Amino acid sequence: MQIQLKADTKKLTKHLSFIQKQQVPFATSNALNAVAFDARSAIQKALPQKLDRPTKGLIKSVIVEKSKKKHLIARVGFAGKGFGKSLWPETPALIMARLIAGGTRKPRGKAILVPVAKNIKLNKYGNLPRKKIATLLGKPKRYFSGKPKGRDAGVYERINKKGQPGKLKMLASWEQSTVYQAGGFPLSNIVSKTVSKKYKARFNAALSKALASAK
């Protein structure tokens, strides 16, 4: 998922001569690229503030497609869905699309394992590691994956107390899908604020440099 950055330079260049205006496309392209990287930094800074422990890979997946003099459009966003490259089975663009616009996540296999117990240990990114589940299920006397009678499918812990029959505690639930509400990450708002704050100064600096080099 990405956002395109375009420029309206009429107000910023109406005072220029005809010869000076010949430098505007070059300056505009450089300004668009500079503000696109400003937006990239703002997005990366906001990710750990708005999301629960995003992975380093997700933060690094924010990329910029630079503008050119004859194509005055720069793009900034998450890799995938035809924007940049990603080796992830489920690209960052698809992951973030659900967090930005809402949507339903379908499992790559039979089901999605969703943590439900408050005390289950997650990794530093807030995910339930596959190795953790494999370790638990390697202790079948205490843990198992299944659908006990009258209960939902999931990973359970057998809790045995002295003098009491064993009880089952669900650690994680096997779900056919998970639904995300829109607005989990305000990508458009972050980029719009960055452009409003930074673009004029970026353009003026790029134009001054272009005019100086053209003399």
C-alpha cells in the first residue's frame, strides 16, 4: 500500500522569469523525492507508536519510488502489491492494508493461531512464535492442540491441582479468519502532515540550488 505525492508549484513559481521556470521540473522532482523520504521517516517513526511491537522487517519495508524530471510523481508506502519487492509470503503491503483500511485475514494453512491467554509469552514483536508452540506441544502430558468437547479448537494447557480434577486453559485459538477495523494505522494523515510541513521548504531549497547551478 502506497501514497502518490504530486506537486502544484504554480503559487511557488509565479514570480520567476521564463528562463528560470525551465528549472522548475528539475527542482520539483528533487523536492518531491526529499519530502517522500521525509514521509518515509515519519511513517517508520509512527509504526512503533501506533502498532504493538511491529517487526524490524515491517519498519524497513517502508520504501520510496523516486520522482523523475519527466514524471513528477513520487510514491511512499509499504512494499508489495506491485510496489517495490518483498520476499514475504504475505507482503507488508497486504498486512498494512488491513490495518489502514480494515479487512479480513485468511489463513495460509487451515487456520490462524490467535493468542487468547494473557500470560502466554509472546516475542518482542507481540507475535506467537511457531517455535514456542512446537515446544509446548512437545510436552503432550501438559499441552495439546485440539477441540475438547464443548470447547473451541485451540492450543490448551492441562492444569492439575492437588485434590482437584484437571482443568483446561485455552492459550491460543484456531480461527478461520480474523477481522481488522479500519484506522489502525493513519498512513494518509501521516503523509499529508509531512507534505504540508516540509514541501515548501524542500522546493525552495531545490529551486535555489537549481537556479544557482544553471547560471
